[in-house]
Amino acid sequence: MKDKLIKFLATGLGAGYVPLMPGTVGSLWGVLIYYCFHSRGPLFLIPVALLMTLGAIFVSSKAEILFGEKDCQKIVIDEVAGQLVAYLFIPYTVGSLVVGFLFFRFFDAIKIFPANWAQNKLPRGWGIVGDDIMAGIQAGIVFFIAFHWRT
């Protein structure tokens, strides 16, 4: 039962089993969480993102063992955490939901330093989640600069 729960959480309630782009589908959970709680403000969202990140590290560490594969593509809870981190930098609008999602997916795909370092050098869940947190920070900063540049 415990192993099934770990897999269920790690796969983003099953999103990780989608055959094409499971990480992208998993990221949508981060969009939904942000959408549901954005009105509560950053003092609520920061702890949510932190708890999601810590939970993702724990769950993905266990899931990697269960799946028997390093950084298994089915594990998408890391995308949920990374997507939430990206939104911490972004003022809420419907447009920012879309752009924040696209920016996060872009930075998660290209994995520029230190995301690539985190993925390759950190052990188990720390590496699985670390690159997504870095991608979320990178996406959030770029969005923040672009948003403030135009105003």
C-alpha cells in the first residue's frame, strides 16, 4: 500500500504515465495549485512551494527506487514543485499563468547551469527535484525581468 501511494504521488496522481511529455502534463498540477491559491498571496504560496519541494524530494527518492530507474520520466512531482517556484516571481494574471508555464517548461528542457549540475551531481530526490527548482527560479527571474522591463 505504501509503495502504491509513493508511486501515485510521484507520478502526479498518474500524470507521469501519460506516454507523451509526462513532465509537461505533470507541470499542469503546479499551474492548478497556483491558480487555486494565488489569491492568498506570497505569504501563503511560499510555504506551499517549500512544502511541495521537500515532499517531492522525499517522494521522488523513494519512487526512484521503486521504479528502478534513475530520474524515471514517470516521476513528475518535481515538475509540480518547480512550476510552483516559477510562479513565486510572477504577478497573477491569466496571461502570466500561460507564460509562466511556457517559461518553466523551456528552462526545464534546456537545463542550463546550475540546473544541469543539480540533476547530474545531487543524489536521488535532491537531483530529481533540484534541476526543476533551478528551472523554476530561472523561469521566474526571466519572467520578472521581462514583466518589469515593459512597465
